[in-house]
Amino acid sequence: MEAKEGVKIERENQTLATITFQNYFRMYKKLSGMTGTADTEASEFGEIYKLDVNVIPTNRDMIRDDRGDLVYRTAQEKWNAVVDELRECQAKGQPVLVGTVSIEKSEMLSKLLNRPPKVPHVVLNAKYHDARGVDRGSSRAQGRHHPSPPTWPAAAPTSSWAAIPRASHAPKPIRKPSWRPIRQPWSATWRPALASGMRSSRSAACTSWALSGTSRGGSTTSSAAAPAARAILARPRFYLSLEDDLMRIFGSDRIQGLMGKLGMEEGEAIEHRMVSKAIQRAQTQVEGRNFEIRKHLLEYDDVMNKQREAIYKLRRDILDGNEGRDYLMGLVEDILDGMLDAHCSDKVDPADWDLTGLRTEMLAYFNINAGGMKLDELGIDELREALWTAIEGRYKEKEARHAEEIIRGFERAIMLQAVDTSWKDHLLALDHLKEGISLRGYGQRDPLQEYKKESFDLFEMMRERVEDDIVQKLFRFEPVTEEQMLEQRVRQQRAAPRVELSAPPKVEGQRPQPTINREAKVGRNDPCPCGSGKKYKKCHGAQVTVG
């Protein structure tokens, strides 16, 4: 992407935190919502969020005329039919809204509308987002109504539909909504106007919006939301072709055979409830496939989510002060027990104990030189007691040298740094694991189960690294105040040796003389000056070349 946009190519970014929308929403204690397209996704709401979908019926019966889909043989026939309908609506003075699935399709439709006879229109997509905020009322200025082909998102249509005329006057700016209380009920104010508009055919033809879709996406939600988002008098219709992606994947052969049996000619369309239902079934299949993809992604994220909750809980406890000195001493005790089990196990004869390795780890973890301790003369219980006394005494000495507030802040900073650094590296390791885990399926193993097992092993290794890092830094580092840092910086500047660079003095009026080699140059094939009788390149010339 950076190379395509012509910007500086940076190093690969590292993921610092990641979460899916599903797990993010499930973090809330209460979930609820209201939308006009939730019924088609009721199964997903119930399985992912444990939410029931209740359909609220409308206050009045539906009066919008939802026209059936028109299916053409080729895409060119479909676009020609769309342009013909737009010209008819333009002649009647009826504003039209045309939906497309991509920016490229909206611009292609704009080129078709610009052909003679030209149809005034405005393209509304991501490239021309400034035009979306213009008042829709300006599109009906002086009776001039123009079609508007916006981009129709495949997932969820936006509410930024508008038709903008190319009039000489400037459109009216959008007024801010007034929050004054309504003195008259809605029915007394708007019902007579709505009834009069429905009775007048001329008013309905000139003021109601016509809605046209040039393709059905892979979701019934988008197809249902588009007409619902328009005025109640809109007459939505979808124009399809057998070359559309949805039709090409599902049901194209059956409909093609049906159109051939009916003897339909070029430019004719088929309109039947059976075709519309077949398209809806195809959209349902695409929705089911997309849901399985999201569900599969959520199953992988659920594995990481449990680890995320454990790390975030530990981090929150550190910030709140719940994990303090007692937690650190517990880590120290666990590490000491692991060291004793590895080097001085009670199942091994004391003569075979690895005391050298034990002393090395005591110095690495706790900064304690156990060389002077007579460890070979102690039993396992006495050995543990002696080492624990030395460790606890060393930490108490550090606490005595600093104020309690400083030492507690030092502990908190060390723990947070260790947790954040290890968690960041763990996320990177999980990303690499997820990239190739699907190949386990070729070995007749479930990739999800393999991911769960290996990600758990990585998480346990990360926790061990966090504990080791915390203990090592606590015993080897010393907290430093700002005054001590300033004094140390001043001492380093004073102790640093001054390096003075000097050059030979310049003599005024004297220029440097070039070095001249007065010896005669010997050719490679000339006799060597040493008198050996060989050519120069075979004698001393070869030595010069090698050198």
C-alpha cells in the first residue's frame, strides 16, 4: 500500500493490542439496540451476543410500492434500461436516487448519463463527499429534479442520499434542528398533507422519490435497508443482469435456460416472484457463508480473549496497587523452588547436586554471590532456608536505602514494563502462528485445536518470562531520583576526557605543492627493470597487482 501511494516505505508495524468487534461489544454488561434490518440477522445476534430480536410492527400499513426485480441477459442491457428509466423520470420532473455497488460503477453510470441526450445529475460517493451534506430540498428548486447515482455500500447503506440540481442559485444551507416542543400532534399536522399528496397524481409524480438499484449485494440487509431509508412514497426497483456477481454464482444457468425457453429477445427483462425469491435465497446463502467466516474468526479471537483478560486483569491490579510486595515475594519464592528442583532435587543424591549451576542462577536472578556459603554441607530444607534468608535480607537492604513511596513506585514501573513488553512480543508470536496454522488441516488435524494448544504453551512461556524479568530487574536495578540522575550526568560530563583536534599551522602565501612521481612508468608487457628477462606483468608487476 505504501509503495502504491508513493510514500516512504516504513518497517512492518507491530500489533500492540487487538480485539474483534464481537468481543469488544461483549465487554459491556448490557447490550441492546434498534434497527430496521435486525430480523435477517437474528440467528447471529442470538449465537454471538445471546440477544433476542423482537419485530415491532408498523403503526400503519405499508403503502410503499416495492416493484419486482428486472433481470436482463447482459450488463449492457441492464445499464441501458436504467438510463431509459432515468430519462423518463427526468421528463416527468421526478427526483431519482440510483444505487451502485462501487465507485467505479457510479462513475460509469455518470458517463452513460452524459451521453446525448444529456441527463443532469450529481455523483455522490467517497470522492465527492462534500456534496452529500447539501439540503435535499434544493434538488426540487423551480421544478428541476435530477437523478443522483451514489455509491451503494454492500454492507450497510448510509443516509447520505441526495439529488442536487445544477441551478444558478446556491443551495440553501442545512438548518440546525430545533428542539422546541411540538404544540400540535403529528397526525393533525402531517396527515392532511400526506393525504393530499397521495390523492394528487401530479404531486406524487413530482415530489416522491424514485429509487433504483443497479445490483443486489451479497446481503439481504443492504437490499432491505435501501428502500426503507427513503421516503414512504418511493417505488424501489432493482435492475439485475446474469453477468452480476450474485447472479453469476447462484442461479445464473437456471434463469438463462428459462429466458431461452420463453424466447426473450435482446433488451427484454424477466420479472417474476420466483426470480426474486431465488435471488433472496442466494443472498441468504452468501450471508450464511459470511457469518461462518466471522464465527470462525471469533473462535480464534476467543482463545486470545481469555489470555487478554488475564493480562489486563494483572495490569489493572498492578496499577491499583493490589499486586505489591506480597506478589513479588511470591514470585521470588516460586523461582527459588524451581531452581532447587532443577539443581538440587530431593530425588537425587546430594553428592550429585549441581551447586555450581545453583550459584550461577542465584547471582543472575538475585544478585547474590553464594560462593562463600557452604551449600554442600546443608540438606535440602536447610539449603532452602539459607537461600531464602539471604534473598529476603538483600531486598530488605534495598528497601531500607529508599523511601517506601519510591520503592513501591519502582516495583510498579518494573512490573508494568515487563508485562507490556512481553505481551507485545506474545501478540507478534500469535500473529505468526495464525498465519500458518491452517496448513495443519492437510495433516488431518483441526487447526483450531492446534492453535488453542500452541497458543496456551506460548502464553505460559510468556508468563514465565514476565516473572523472570520482574525478579531480575528488581534485584539488580536501583531506583534513582531525578536529583541523583542530574548529579550522575554532571559527573559523567566532568569525567569525560576532552579531545582536542589540531592541524599543522598554515603559512600565509604558501600553497600546498602536488606530489610528482618522477620515476618512469613501466608497461605491463615491457621487460622488468630487475633484469630477470621476464615481462613486468609476470615478475614484479604481478606482485603489485596481488598487493
